[in-house]
Amino acid sequence: MVNRGRDESLVYILLKISVLRESLTIFGEQLKVLEQPRWRKSHDHFALSAPARSTTARKYEFGFSRMVTARALLLSHSALRLFQSDELLVDDEEFGLEGGRHAPAVTDYPIPGRSTTPTPTPATPTTRRRYSDIDSDSKVQFTLQHAFGDSEFTPAGTFTARLKTGSHGGQTLTKLRFSRNSLTDAEQEKFKGLLLEDDFYKIRLPSNVLSPPGRNYTFSSVRARCLPREGLDEHFVMHMEGVNILAVNYGSPGACPYPRQLKVPAKWSFNSHTVLKYSEQAPRTPLFTEEALIGENAEGEIVAPPEKSFWAKYWMYLIPLGLIGCKYRHKKKMISAQIQKVLARKPDAASLSGPVSA
Amino acid sequence: MAIRVFFLLLLLHSSSIPVLSLYEDQVGLMDWHQQYIGKVKHAVFHTHKAGRKRVVVSTEENVVASLDLRHGEIFWRHVLGDKDAIDHINIALGKYVITLSSEGSILRAWNLPDGQMVWESFFTVRKPSKSLLLIVTDLKVDRDSEILVYSNGNLHAVSSVDGLILWSMNLAAESVEIQQLIWPHGGDVIYAVGFSGLSQLHAYQVSAKNGELLNHDIVEVPGGFSGDMSLVSTETFVALDATRSIMVSLMLIDGKISFQQAYVSDVVPEFSGVAAILPSKLEGMFAVKFNSRIAFIRVNDEGMLEMVDQVEDLAAVSDVLVFNEEHRAFVLVQHGGSKIHLNVKLAHDWNNDLLKESIEIDHHHGLVQKVFLSNYIRTDRSHGFRALVVMEDHSLLLLQQGEIVWSREDGLASVIDVTTSELPVEKEGVSVTKVEHNLLEWLKGHVLKLKGTLMLASPEDIAAIQALRLKSSEKSKMTRDHNGFRKLLIVLTKAGKLFALHSGDGRVVWSLLLQSLRKSEGCPHPIALNIYQWQDPHHHALDENPSILVVGSCGIGNDESVLSFIDTYTGKELESVSISHSVVEVIPLPYTDSRERRLHLLIDSNKQAHLYPRTPEAAAIFLHEIPNVYWYSVDTDNSIVGGHALKHNCISEVADDFCFSTRGLWSIVLPLDSEKIIATATRKSNEVVHTQAKAMSDQDVMYKYISKNVLFVATVAPKAAGRIGSVTPDESWLVVYLINTVTGRILHRMTHLGSQGPVNAVFSENWVIYHYFNLRAHRYEMSVIEIYDESRVDNKDIWKLIVGKHNLTSPICSYSRHEVSTKSQSYFFTHSVKAIAVTSTAKGITSKQVLIGTVGDQVLALDKRLLDPRRSANPTQAEREEGIIPLTDSLPVIPQSYVTHALKVEGLRGIVTAPAKLESTTLVFAYGVDLFFTRLAPSRTYDSLTEDFNYALLLLTIVALVAAIFVTWILSERKELRDNWR
């Protein structure tokens, strides 16, 4: 009982008690309150992302149903880009969106999206075109390669992005677009093989987008059975450090419960979601020295503790008194009346407790 | 109403940080502390009257200590820093111990009686080189003696009174490496002899008074030198040529060198192979080692060499000891069966033994490695000899009159790894406890205790009670106890020796020098690596004893490894296997076979996995689980973190069912020019987490992201990898990663700008705490990251958690994309940190404390609540109730929260925690040069009554209550009777 450490379990139990205690009065309200924030949050979600300045990239993973909103967002975002901000780009645009065929709910045509995509050329995977204009942006391309189980890596798609040079010389990628090659029949067969064996589907990216493959390829893999939904849903998270890709995390966007069920996709096409992530800055250590000084300078004013109510102050005396009072039946009515009087009045009535007991 | 009272209590508790402290009389009740010095490198006996009882030693753990020759106790001891290795030790002026350390850059004088440092001198050293120390006495100048130090091409003369540098001389001009400093007795001339290039020999004649170079002679010796050189007398020394088959004897007369060469095979007919000169200083002689033999060769006045004797399997030779003004003696140590033979011989008379003794020595000490000789005067005024012997297990023995006077287990100063083992269960009839053998003693003890309780005890009685409490037999029993406080601490030392220490009083229950980790043909440089729990029977095979696995490797570049299996009850080696692959990593798997042996996966340098135990049953269990086995590797040189899975059996000529090839699943390639991995941390595999959810004050529930497969990695800018202050804040940064090691997903990545290592980190439950240096604030900082799973947010309502609509029991798969959120916060911390650990309890209910090994070699217990990222400047009432402490910028260091109270664990290297059976209690073992053990209760012992609980008062209250009930009952009966009569 004297567990002085604040373990969660204890707190949890205590909260349970407190909830039980207050449930009768607050329950109705509480339900409302708990419903509300959740509802509000889902709206915040998009409200926050529209300015495209938030640092939490986790909010930019878009499900099917949100796809439309997301695209609208992209439009508004590129509209915003016309304005050339001179702001220091520390954690600018942490996300980009994919090109390719990404919204099967909107269209079922397999061709148009892909016909516009440039065919990847493995011999020269990167074409870097410098813009001559002042914003010193340039286009960068790098190839995604994939492998089925232990097979060799083959090209699977192309990422296109704009390289932005910050005022302090740092280079970042923005406006990432992705075009996925469709799986050939042979590849589909291989993928089916992976599904049967619950084997790994691997992808890899160069660790440096300017001079691929950089020091080494960074690769990632997923159990093939995690990908199929309607089509094949995939999710890339690229962790960037300037023009270096530190890591690519690849997987399905949703859950993949164990044991994994064998499911062959209805359509052999990928729905790709891509997120670019840059490093967060650690929160600064709080500094209290200034505040402490201000506190001292404020004319040495002592903050008085908040005045407690009469009941809070004297409940421990009043209860036994009340109990004793109950014994004397003939006095009962009078005393209860007086207690009520006392309660009704403010603390100056404290002196009355003497006569009460008498 | 009870709830309100409860809340008030809770408020009271949450506003005060629990401080754990001891009363003075509780010291030693549940903790013990042992002091060691490490493997002795040099020993100097003091011959003056006052110091005769002592020996001064320097050790490989950088300790200089003065030991009592009668009992082996430590008079005084100083642990120098980690990188401050002691090269030489000597005694000057009869009252100062002089040490030369850090490759000849620091010279210190310690007062011999009490070990106070008298003075300290520094010499600048640019590159490490051989250093020499010579003490010149009788200089007839102010009764001072001069200390000559050679380091890094410079010869310095230092006054032994105050450490002032008298003169310095640069000898580095011709790139001469000085090998010997010679001081012919009675003169004020010093000779420095050294090589330059391959074959040039230089002799400098220097005035000891002012450092004037008197003479410089250079001789070209055909055949060159191998580097070995031994001083035979003040004007003769011997070296080996580059092929190690020709001996060169050099004479130094008035600063002129003359030399003679002789083939080793001419002097020693049986010679074959290569020779090496032993470093022992023998008068008029030197010892040459070849194969397993040692030949003693005498050098006569003309520089002619002549073999005196050769000895097979000689263990060690001491330096020559001067006694009785002109006699010189040394000792030879040889092994013979379980005995060692000591032969003390006179330097000029080989054929007569001054003393011959053989002593029985426990085979757990291994072979003799070093011997130091000292003499004393016997009661019959003849000369006696005593020898200080350093053994293979780093223990130190004093031998005198054919007996072991004392021995010290100084191997325990270099602990590599620690694990705990349960003691045997107390069985019916086989009671290990000794019944109180004397009824009178027993009665006396109880009378004393009663006196103590009734406060009638005199000071002597109190001391007696304290002594009784301290050596209570209860805590040192050899059986399991109900609370799980009694355990065996199995400790592996650098020498390859295992010790089982009793957690009650720290005594050595058994010790074992592992045969497999001793030098052998196939394994010339064995290194002990780690201990793992091999068999821990608790369900099925209860009649079997638990056992542990010790993994050793045969050194770098050698593909052999050794495994040893040891019974932890008896301390016997059950089996030892020599395996033909290297061991880079050992992964204990969460599967056991029918004998409760844990399956282990050993990864070799070719990234092949080998399964142990090699039984078909284990293979069957493992094959079933192969798809779910993943492992990761961290390549610090290339800054690559990689994940791997197992594929199928190895492809090799010999079919091996227990070998599996692996394949890479993911990789994280950190740019070499901006990030260098300096620290990693993972959760302890046996850690227990009680609650997966954390209830917030607003009745929300946060789900902890609890996965055994999370890795913490800290990287710094390569420039900033050096010591603190070597870079500006702009050039240094610290990046921390939380990585899921199954999928390679980076859960969190965060940069601390302007920060630098060294990083010490500890990972537990869903949080990691790490310590680093903030260059901008010029202070150390500690940061905390807590990681929460957001994917179960649907169950956020505490009601759903209570009525059971949660999915806490569903299996969690790393391939599901869990949304995670992190919270982090940084705090300033006063100390630099040597080691960091976290308390662990049996069920994980008790709140945690972070144990910090501070720079002062103490262990500080810091409540985890202080390192809560949710601390805010003005917590709300609800948050206060939850136990959130108002935010401060630095972590408080409360003197009472030092676990080690007044003691120091010198040279602290690691802290190990183990849960006791009692949920509130955790066992803490800190090791370095010293060992320290204690019990901690981070939230107080809420589940048991403390030792000082007042049972008497409780009893008294109960008796009084019962009496009162009776009295009132009788009274009321009477009253009722009276009323009825009315």
C-alpha cells in the first residue's frame, strides 16, 4: 500500500477508482468529451498539413479514402510553391507524393498514368539537369530496384525530385515523384512464388542520389504476403540527410497480422505512398535561470497558497462531531440545522463550531 | 471518503521524491564491498626498518598499492586513470614511492607510510615510446637523490625531494632509442645506451650533476639488433642480433664500447629455433629462453660467454636481490605436479642452493607467471627469504617457510561479465543450515536483542548486536530463500577464471580456472568473452543443476573459438568444446529443449549462424521457428547497421545440420563524412514489462511501444569523436536513432546540435535514456525518449481498457506499420558517467531507477520520474496526482541517493541488476577494480515489513485491545445485570 514509486499500474488503478467515483455525475459528459477530440483530431490532421510546414511526417500517410483530399493538398501545396520564400530551409517539405497509378478509386485505366513516366535506363540511372535560373533548383532521378527472394536486383521504378540548395549550402530533395514500372508476367510469377513461400520482397535505393549508388545501396525488405490488398499496397519512408538516403523503410501501409494469410492480389499494380523524412531537432534543454531571476525581482512578493474552503479545512473535525451529534437524538435537528448554517456561510463562521459541540 | 484520504496520501507522496538512504547502523547489512588491486606488474620491497612489513606494487589495472606483508591487506591504494598505465615503480629517499606512468609522461611521488601524493611532474610526450626510470642515490649533493627519466627521446633529471626538473637533455637528434640507463656505483656519471637504425649502438656519457654530455661513442655492429637487451653488470650488457641466433656482449669502459659476438649454439649446444633474453636482472649472468628451455649464461670480465646451466620448464625467475651488503641472490620457480619448487641461488655460486622449498598450490591458480624475492632476518639471525608470486589467474601469493602465508584473488579486479544463478532449493532432511550449536550463545544473542529493543543496551551491547546482525547466518546460507535475495553471482575475469560469489556476504563459493581458456598450441592468445545462461531448470528437469555457457575466442585473426559448460552449483566444467569458427555474436534464443537447455545461435565472421546445442531435438525446434528469427549487426567502422534473416543450411563440403547461412534484409547506410556510430543499446532480453498501457491524468491511455527488437544507435560527427572540447559546437552533432531490428524501420531520429560523446545509454521498456556532452551549454546532459504505439488509439478510453475491449493480447507483428509517437526531453546533469544501468524487478511493477556510475566511482540511483519527458513547468493538479514532478533544467543529485553510500567502487566499469523474487527489490552488483553488491527497493519495500519494524509495539497494541475488550465486556455485563435488577 505504501508504494511510493509512481508505477503506471498503480496510477491506473487509482484512476479507475476515481473514474468509478465520479462516473455517476460525469459519465454522460465524459463520453461527449471523449468523442469530440477524436472527431476534431481527424480534422486537424488536414488542417495541419495544408501549410506544409509541420515537422511530423507521420501525418502524411494517406489511405485510399483520403486520397482525394491528399491530392487537393498537393495542388494547394504546389500553388504555394510559386511564392519564393527566403526562409531558412531546415525542415522544409518532409514529404512528397508519388506519381504513377495511385488512385484506383478514381480511375481504372492502367495505361495513362504510366505512359507519361520516363522509362528507366539502368546504364545511366541518374540524369541531373541544372536549371539556370536563380533558385538553383535542379532535377534528380534515381532508380528503385527490386528483387524477389534471393534473386538479382532489377530496376522497378524511378524517383524524380527537385534538388533544392539552401542558402547555407545544404541540399535537400523536394517534390518527390515516383513512377513504378508494372510487373511483367515473369515478375508476377516470381511474386506469386514469394507469396506461396511467405518469402521476402526486397527493394533497394542508392545511398547517394547524386552519385549512385553512393557508398552502398540501402535496402529493405518485407514479407511478400504483407503487400496484397486490392492491388499491391506499398509504403516508402526515405530517411534523408542532405542528398544521402540513410535508409529506406519499405512495407505495407497498414497492418500485417501474424500469421500472415496467403492472398493473391486482384490487380498486379502497385499503390505507392512515399514519405521523405529529415532529422528532427531535439527539443532544447529548458533553462530556468532567467525565470528564477525574474521571480526574485518581483518585489519579493510571496505567493499566498489558494484559500481553502471551510469544508476542506475542517472536514476532519466536522465528521466526528456530526457522528457524535447523531447520538443525541433530541438535539439532532438543531445541530443539523446549525451545520447547514455553517456550511452555507463562509469561513468566518468557523468560530461557531464551538457552540455546535456544546 | 476513503478515496479522498487516499488521494491526499497520494498527493503527499507525489510531491516528495522518494529518497533512499540508509542509517549508519544499516551499512553492511545487505551490502558488501571488496577491494582488489589487479594483476601485479612490479613489486618493490622496502628494506628500511619502518617499511619492512610492506610491499609496494603496481598492477595492470593501473593501481599502485602498499600491501601488508603479514596478512596481504591493503595499507593504501591509488587507482590511476584508465589510460594512465604505470610503467615503472621504485622507491626513492627511503620514504617516497616513485611511479612513472602514461608512457613516461607523468612522474609521481607518493609518501610510503600513508600513500599521500607528495609531488607530480609532467613531461611532454608527442609519441609513445619506451620509458626508463633510474634512481641515483649517494650523490653527496644536499642528501638528495636524483631520478632519471627517459621518455620520448629526452633524458630528464628530477629532484626526488620536490619533483623539480634539474636538467633535461635531448637525445632524439639521431633518432636513438635508449634501451638502458646505467649508473656505475659511486660515480657521478651516467651512461645511456641505445640503438639507432638497425645496427648502430650509441653510448652517451652524461654528468649526473648538470646533464653535460661528456662523451658520445657510436659503434656499428654487423648483424643488427633484435631489440632485447639485458644488463649484466654496470659495465657489461648483452643483446641479441636481428636473427636472434647471435649474442652480442658489450663492454662499456670509460664511455667506449667494445663488443664480442658469439653464436648461441656455440655457447648452448642444444640450441635450436630463436632465442629471447629474459628481462630479469641477474648479476653477472643472463637468461636466454628458447623453445621451452631457459639457459643461464655467465659473462666474465673479458666479455666471454659461458653457459652455467639450463633448466627445462622454468616458470619464472626473479630479479637479483642484494642482501647483507655484498651477497646477491635470485629465485627460480619450477612446477612439479601440484607443487611448485622454489630455488634460491646465489648469483656467483650456481651449484649451491641457498634455499629449496616446495609448496602445494591449488591447481585453480594455474601457473606461476612472476616472482619477486625479498629477504628478512630470522630469529636465529640467519637470512630468510620470502617470495611474492603472481599466478596465471592474476592471484597474488606470499610464500615463506614452505607455506602460503596469504593469497589474494586479484583476478576479481578485472571482471568481464557477470550473470546470476539461483541457489539449490532447501530439501527435507538435507538442511544446510547449521543449528545454533551452542544454546548459551543462542540465549545470549536473544537477551542482547531484547535489551536492544527495550533500550537498555550499553554501547558495548549495541556493538555486539550490530556484529550479530552483520554476520547473521541467514543471509549467507547456501540455499534459496523465500525472497530471492540469496543468489550466486557468477563472474568471469580477464584471466579466464570463473568465480561464484555468494550474494549474502560476497565470499567465493567456488572458483574455476577454465582449462579451455588457457594458452595452448591451437589457441595461443585466448580471450574470455561472455557468460550466458545455458540451462536454467525450473519446470521440467528440476533434478538437474543449472549450468552456464562461457564463450571464448582465440584472439584476432584466429578462427578458433572455445565453449565451456559449467555447473553453477558445483563449479565443475561439464564439457568444453573447441569449435572451428569464430564467434562474433551470440544470440540466446527464446526456445529451450526438453532438458531446459536454451538454444543459442552463434554468428561467425562469415555471417553464418551455428546452432547450439547440437542435438537433433534442438534442430527440430529451431527449424520450426526459423522464419521468425532475425538478427542485426552494427558495423562501426563503415557506419552501417544491417538486419539479417536465416536462409537454409550452409553450403559446405561437409554437411552440417546446425549451420545456417544468412541473408541481409535491410541496411542503414550512414554517411561516413557526417556520422560515426559511437554507442548502441538494446533492451535486456529477460526484462519483464508489467503494463503495456500508461494511464494519463486525463483518463486517456497511452500504449507503450514495447518490442524486444528495438535498437538505440547514437552517432556523432567523425570530427567530434575525440575528446570533449576538440571541436567547436558548430562542427559537432549527435544523432540518435530508434530502429526496429526486424524490419529496419527507423522509428525515431533526432539530432542534438552542438553535442558530443561519449554517449552512455540504457534502454528499458519503451524508453531510452542517454548521457552526452552539450558543447553549447558546457554541461553534460541526459535525454530521455519515450516511444508510444498510436495504432491502438481506438482503445484510448480507459473504460474500454477496464471492460476488456482491448487488443493487448493479440500478437504484435513488426511488419504491421504501427504509428508511433515519441516524447523526449533533455536535462542537465552534473557528472560525467562511467556506466549506466536500470533496476529490474521480478514482475516489472515497481517503478524504475536509473543507476549511474559517476566519475567519482560511486553509484547514484536516479528516479525514472525525474527523467519523464512529460514534466512541465506547471503541472496541473491531475498531473501532480499522477506523479509528475515540476520541470527543472537539471537533475538533482541528492547525496542520500548514492547507492554506494560512503564507499567507492574504484575503477567502476559496469553495473548489473538482477530481480529478486520479492517484487519490490532488485539486486545491484557494481564492478571495477572493486566489487560492490547491494539490494535496492526503488519504491521502498511495500510488499514486506522492514527489518526495523516494531513487532513489540504491534504485539502490545493487540494485547491492550484484547484486554480492553474484556474489561468493557465485563463492565457492560455488570451494568446490564444492575439494570435488570432495578
